[in-house]
Amino acid sequence: MAKEKFWLNIDLRTQRCTIHTANCSHRPHESEFKNVRSIGRDGGWMPFLDYSSILKYKSTHYPSFVLWACRRWDTRKKISEGKKAMGKRARARGVENVESGRKNL
Ligand SMILES: [Zn+2]
């Protein structure tokens, strides 16, 4: 089984999705209303193999949510990974979302 590279923390109450890398100190954890690898009452942590899959999943299931990047994720690396992973049209929107999310952290 391939190993996940990212975890997306989906929060239904704040309507935010936050991207963490797999080696981030924020570890996926279950809580009363949040699950790991599935969505509970308040959301959950979902594993992803690449950045473009995160964007696809997020825009399919939570199109109105804000996409944030964990502040511990190095910004330059984040954007170059994101650009590599995305097609031309998705690129501008995805990176913009990540950057504006970061600005508000
Ligand atoms: Zn993190």
C-alpha cells in the first residue's frame, strides 16, 4: 500500500480544510466527533498521496470551504509541489487559495 504524503483536516464547523504534510508535527488523531480516514459529525482527517488529489477531493466534496495550508509547511516547497501537481487552469486557483489561507493564519 502506498504511503500517504498529506493529511487533510476537514472541519465541518469552521468550514475549513487544512493541509498537513505526513511528517508534520500535527498528527491525525481521532476525537469525539472527528475520525481518521472517514468523516465524523464534525469532520475528519483524510490521507492523500498527492496535492492534486487534495484539490480534487476538496472541490468535489467541500467546494465552499476555505483551503488552508498548515503554517509548518514550508511555503516555497509547498508552492512548487503544488504547481508541479496541478494543471495550468487549476494552478492559479489552487495556489491562490493556499496562499490566501496562509496569510490569514
Ligand atoms: Zn501541520
